[in-house]
Amino acid sequence: MSAALKLSHAPAFADQWVNKFGFPEWELSWVGLLELACVTLYLIPRTAVLGGVLLAAFLGGAVATHVRLADPHSSSRSHLACSLGEGSIFVTRVARAPAA
């Protein structure tokens, strides 16, 4: 969804990109393509690990942007993301535990 917003240069999103985050508008397309490439790598089973690492780095950059701006919603969003991430790691580890 966010890649589509970036690639379409949606007016509300582009305004926030430039005025709130301080990035030039021409970067919208490049960042959208990069995000789409990371998702594509994640969806291909053979490159899923690489795609996952790149997506984590990509989302880490997004969180860093919100923290840099002291966005009041950034702490609750990152807390939720960390909680969901820890839960999925737990489920993955339990699901892959050797049978006794």
C-alpha cells in the first residue's frame, strides 16, 4: 500500500513527504520502487531471507525518520511493531521446535 502511494504521488502523501518529513518530491518514485523490490524479494521463497532483511532495514529507516521528527505517534507504532515482531518470532520458534 505504501509503495503504491509513493509511486502514484498521491497529493496528501506527497505533501506530507515534502513538508513534514523534509524529503524532495522526486525521491518518492525511487523509494517506492525500492520498497516494491524488497517486497518482491521477500515473496520469492529462494530470496525471502534477503527480502526480509531488506524490509526490516527499510522499516527501520522509516522509524528513524519519525523519531528524528519527534513524531508523537512514532513511539506507539514502533512499540506495536516490536510486539508483533516478537510474537511472530516466538510462534516461528515454537512451530519449528523438534518433536519430543
